[in-house]
Amino acid sequence: MGGGRAQVNKPHKTRFASKASRHAHKIDKVRGGKTETSHRAAVKGARAARVQRSKAIRDQKRAALLKEKRSSTGSSSAPRVIVLVGLSSSANVGSLADDLLTFAGGGDGKPTSSTVASPTYKIRTTVLQAPYGDLTSCMELAKVADLLAFVLSANSLYSNDSSSPIDDFGSQCLSVFRAMGLPSTAVFIRDLPQDSKSRQELKKAATSFLSAELPEDCKYYMADTKDDLHKFMWLFKEHHLSSPHWRTQRPYVMSEQVHVSGAGDFQLGQIDVLKDPCPVSERKSSDVMETEDSGDQVVNTFVPDSSNQEPLLVENIPDPTAGEQTWPTEEEMKEAAINNKQRKLVKRKLPPGTSEYQAAWIIDTDDEDGDPDNDSQAGSEMVIDDQDHSDQGSDGSDVDAVSHFTGKFDEETVGGTEMADDENLTREQIEAEIKKIKEANADDEGYIISHNVSEFPDEVETPLDVPAKRRFAKYRGLKSFRTSSWDPKESLPPEYARIFAFDNFTRTQKHVLAKVSELDRGTEGCALVGSYVRLHVKNIPTDVASKLCHPSRRIPVAVSGLLQHESKMSVLHFSIKKHDSYEAPIKSKEPLIFNVGFRQFTARPLFSSDNINCNKHKMERFLHHGRFSVASVYAPICFPPLPLIVLKNRDGEQPAIAAVGSLKCVDPDRIILKKIVLTGYPQRVSKLKAMVRYMFHNPDDVKWFKPVELWTKHGRRGRIKETVGTHGAMKCIFNSSIQQHDTVCMSLFKRAYPKWPEQMYQI
């Protein structure tokens, strides 16, 4: 035997083991699929893939940054544009511009051009002055600025005559530039004292004062001595310049001789690449030929391919036969009117006391098959004339109903007023009565009259001389403004035949921008970035050309290229807000100047609210202060994002900035509804019932608008039951008790559209 050593068996683990672990020994690990370390290997491989992907993205960004740096510096790069803007009238911008050009050019004499090449710093610089007081010119210069430099005089920081170093025009320029999108910014501080301690203190004070108005990466430079300008030029050479996103999507050329902004859209006939007039280092080129008409040397010429060139299509040519319907001729319409009139004149014999509703169910029978006894009773029968009934608006049964209803009101009158004899009132008396009722209701509800303008601005008066169903024929009622359907293609105006629309605007924009990116990657058949070119523009009218070449237009501006479809007209919607400095009211469809990116045109916008959870939007008659609205205009197509600056012309003065915003979308199917409210006043009330007058003035209008829901200013909902009398009074039923001094309202809607501008461009 084994002695005292006892056998110890392994415990049974079935109770705590899973079914898979109990049968693991039956499965071949080689054929079973994954090994024991497969999960760990997968995790390790995924981590390696993430690291590799991050390294690839990093390398791409580094290569793009290096390419941008090489293209912005060196002998072949375009001149860097510095725009000097004075924040106040005391800032001497002209002297600073001369100092910068003289110092950058490396000479002692006064420069003859606004563009100089600096062999010392290996860059070319263009210095432009924004004219003080001319907001339009300042905006045009800011669109092409690589560096927007604000000039501040140190004297304004401690002078007693001014409370702020930024005056009204400077504040206006700052707000406009922020709305457009700021490029790289800097601040030049001039007129500093001689001692270094005071200079540093004033620089710190200027930085503290302007830090809230300018971006965080804005640089502050002292710009009095040559050492200050030398320090700026070295930092400016290595500075990474940023520009707004909307400007990088479109090609643009800064024009030095012709002002073209606001002239319209034209096609290019030819692009001549000229010899650089301001090279950093002189180099001889063998491919240069002299032109016959001028002293400029042409290096290369590009002529567009007519088969691939985008056509300059502005408006769609409407087809007059599109949507044509077969209308009856005048003879057919006259014949139908005569037949209808004869049909109404047919008189039927009905038993006494038969109402119109009961008469509609009686089937006419031949007199030959009728009872001969009825002939003897013909004298006592009632004859109903349908035409007479329609003119009178009520029959004998209606009179009985009115009498019963009026008698019931006499017993259950809440207001205690007597029924007026509307049948004998003249037009002047009716208007006086309505005015009297309004004043009485206003006295009873003082809080309503105090907020009447803002709470119920859509109230309109029903005309006395024109039927309401004809005056408001284009209007309709909506059960729910949010959920009721409205066909966006229904009853479109003639202007919609001249515009273009997209099935999917977002997809179209993505496709267009992808084509531009593909074109930027290739250089064949295109002028390189930084080239000095001459543009040949086709088909410019003589009067426009004479205005463009006028000697008074000396401000350099940009000639911008258009993306595909951007010359075509459509309906554009802008998110817009009234500027704080503009106090005059801005009415819908009022002519305004729209600056959208590089473009400038005249439009007549229609303002509306922006409802997020609704496909219908309420029209606004004015642009309200302090909140954003949507401005819809007929304008050339633009692809967002684009900034918007709205200007308003003033007689004999510079245009004032009226509003700022951005492009929201391009959508002709956006439904904008104009709302009106018709009002009536209870004459007699009895719990849920009321007799309402002065909403309409004839019974036909009551019948026409009977399906539309009613509401009151105290929150009741109701409907029209039937007409009363011949002057537009009606019986109404509400969901709760109505008060005598309440006002009964009816909301009507029609679709509104912007107005086509008479002149798109000012030049």
C-alpha cells in the first residue's frame, strides 16, 4: 500500500465552467480558426494602422503648408498686399504708406508705384491706402488685402479732445470688416514719444484698448523709426498669412488701372501673361516677345476653348407654350353664361313651407303624369327664384331662423346692447361705427392697445365698395400654419420662368467645388498664381466701358472669377440682421445694394422669419432691429459660405451700411406667406354664440369665407354658422364663452415673392 499518503483527486469544475470551456478539448485549435493570441494581434494591428494614418495626415498638412509658404515667398510669388486703414481722422495713413514703400524698396527717393520689390527681404509688397470716409472703397480694398493694417495715432490715447482713439467711421469699418471675414490683421502705432518707457506704456495701452475689437492673433507694431519698420518687414516676410474661406474658393486678380466692381458678368476672350514689371531679381527670358500695341512684353497667351467655355447664361428663356391649357373661346363662354342664366330662371312648384335644402331633394316630374288635383292648388303654392334668392341672401326660413336667434339673444343678452339697423346705415356711418367700437374695445383692453402695433400688425380693413372674395381672392385660410400643405409649384409668377433651379443644390455645390479643386491641381492651360496678366473682356457695352475707364476711378479693386452656374439668376436667401448704426426703417422690396463676396448688385429683398420646424415662413413688412431675418432676392447664383454687406443709397452722401449677414441657401421653392387678419365685432353674445358684424359687408362674402376658422384676441376658437341679413352680419359659434368687448379675427394667407430689380448693376 501507499502508506499514509492519501490520494487527492482534482475537483469537478462543471458547476462553474461554461459549455464552451467544457468542450474546448474536443476542438482542433488549428482548424478551429483564431489562435489564443489573435485578439491581441488585432488590437496591435489596429493601433499601428491609426498611427500610420495620423502620420499620413500630418505629412499631407506639412506638405501643403510648405507648398503654400513657397508660393507666397520668393521671386515668383505675387506681391503681398497691405491695406492701411485709419481708425480715426487723426491717423496719418499717407505718410506711413510712403515710409513703408520707401523702406521696402531700399531707396531714399519717393516711390513712383504702389508695388515695390525688396531684394533684401526677398518679397514684393503692395501698399494701398483706404480713403477715410469712403466706406465702399474701404470694403473693396479689404476684399483683396493679404494684411489689413489699422493705423492708430498715439496722440488720441491721451488727448482731451477725443474720448476714444476710434471714431464713428473707424467703428463702422471694423464692424463691416468683421462681417466680411478678416484676413491677417496688424496695428501700426504712430506718433509715439522718444523715451522707450513711454513708448512701451502707450503700446500696452493701445493693445489693451483694441484687443476686444480685433482677433487674438493680431500683431501690434510701433511704426515711427526705420528700426521699427525693419522689424516689421522681417516678421512680415515669415508671417503665415490667412484669408477668409470664401476668398480661397474663387480666383481673383487685383486690377490697377480699371475699376470693375459692380459692372456685371462678362466672358474672357484672352489672357496675356506679361513680363513681371517688378521682379525681385532681373532675369533674362528667351520666350519674351514684344507686343505691337504697347511696350508690355507678352510671355504667354491663353485663349479659351469655345467648346469647353462656360456660356454666359443669365436668364432662362421662357417658353410661351409651356403649361398651355385649352381655354374656351369667347363665344363658348357667352353661350355657357346664357344657359346658366336660363337654368337659374326655371321656376319650380314646391309645397308651402319647403326650404331650399328640402327643395334640393325633390325630383321634378312631368306635369302630364301629375295629380290633376294639384292644378286647383296652384294659386296657393310658393314659387322660388334661385337667382332672386342668391341676390337677397336669405329666404323665408332664414328670416324665421334670424327672428328666433334674435329673440333668443334678447332673452340671453350679455353685453346689453341693442341691435343696430345696419340696413339703413351709409358708408360714412358704418366707418364711424367701426371706429367707435375699436375705441371702446381699446378702452376695455388697455394692454392690447398699448401693444397693438407689435401684437397685431397684420390687421386690415375689409373694403366697403369691393366684395371681400374679390379683394382677397389670392388669399386662403390654413387650418395649421405648420402642418397644412402648400404646393410650392402652384401659381408661380412670370419671373419664375426666367430663373434656374437645382434638384439638389448641396450636391451641385459639392460637384462644382470638386471640379475647381481638380483644376487647381493641374497647371496646363492656366495662368499660374502670382502671374502678371492682361485680361481681354468681351462684349462690354460702350457706356459701361467709358465709366470703367474714367480717370476718377483710381482705387485698385478685384476682378473675380465665377464658379460654374454663378452667372445664372435664381432666388437667393440670406440670413440678415439690421446694423446697429442704421436707425431708419428698412421696408420689404426696397432697393438695396448687396455686396456678396466679390460681387455687388442691386436687389429688392423680401424679408421673412426663419421657422426651423416648418416649411412655411411668415413674411415681414420691415427688417426688425436686434434679430436675424431671412432676405430673399432675385440675384445671380452664389455658393455659400459668402458674407453679405447691405448698403443703402442716400442723396448726396456716401452709401450707409444698413445690414450685415451671410448667404443661407439658393431655393426657389421656399414658401413665404403674407398674412392678413380680418376683424369683426360681436353685436350680441350668448355663452358660446355670438352675432358678429363688420368683418364682411355682404352675405356672399360670408358664404365664401365660411370654411375658414375664426379666433379671438382673448384666445377663443370658432367658426361661422350662417349669414344674417343682407349687410354681412353672421352667426358664429366658439369653443368657450365669448365676451362682448372681444374682437373676432380671421387669418388669411397668400404666397409672396421678391421683386425683380429694375437695374441689376449700378454701372
